[in-house]
Amino acid sequence: MRTPRRLAILTLAATAGLSLAACSSTVHATGSAAPTTESAGGESTDPATEEAGDTQTVPSGSSTDDEELPEPGAGVPGDDGLCQAVVGWFGYVSLSLLAADDNGEVDPADVVPLLEALRDAPQGHQDASADLLDSAEAVSSASDEVIDELQSGTDLYTAVGGLEQPVTDFANACTAAGVTI
């Protein structure tokens, strides 16, 4: 049976997943390149991406999964880019909590690369407003703490639950800055 805390985190994951879907639609609608696929020879098969040359992808973190995830906020300047990046990476982290193996467990090692990307998201968006950067730094610090907790053996859902308040505060800061997430 799942604990109420775990159910709350799974609910948060589903909500973040919906935000990520909206964020991804926004990224593509504003002209960011779609994720590329590679042929066996390592060549891009997406002609639009070959022209743009700026698609950025990152490993999904799963050792059994060779797919790469599109980078939220890539190529989007200012407050919009920062909000898309932080909320998007949090969405990926949240969705990764739903990726259970055959035993119903989620491997924390699969989540850590996503947490690291969430932690590092503000670095690529230094052109955002100071208030949003400060709020994003709070999310970065919380992500670092979660990574440390996971490495020390803390329960995955308990550790990731520590992101709830900083991410909520950041989302509120985005809304206050006029950015729709």
C-alpha cells in the first residue's frame, strides 16, 4: 500500500508532467528545434535541426533507456527560458518517479542526472531577471540537497518531496513576472 506522502508526490509528478507537456509545446511553438534522432551512422535525420544546429538533448538517466530528452528552455531567452527550464526539468524529475521497474521500484540513480540538470538550469539563463534567478537558485540548492540525501540512502520519495516548496515558490515567481508556465 502506498503512503499518503508517496501518493502526494505522485500527484505532484502528474501535475508537473502536465506542466512539462505545456512547457514543451511552448518551446516548440516559439521556434526551438524538436529533438533529433540519429541514424546508425550518428547523423541527424531531422533536416530542420541540421539547419538550426542548436538542438540540445540530455540523457534521460535510465541505464536501460537510450532515449534523450529535449532540454526545456533551450534557445528561449530571458524569464521565459528560465521558467521553462526549471519547471521542465522538475517535470522530468517528477515523471521519472513514475518509471518503476518490474519490482515496482524506481532506481534513484536514474533520477540523479535529472536532478543535476534541474540544479544547473539557471546557469544557461543568466539573462533572466534578478528575482527569478534568486528563486531559481533556491531550487538549485534544494536539488543539491536532494542529490546528497539520495547518495546517503534517503528514500527517493522523501528526498524529492523536499523540492515541492522551492519549485512552488519558483512557479509563483514566474507567474508574478508575467510568465505563463
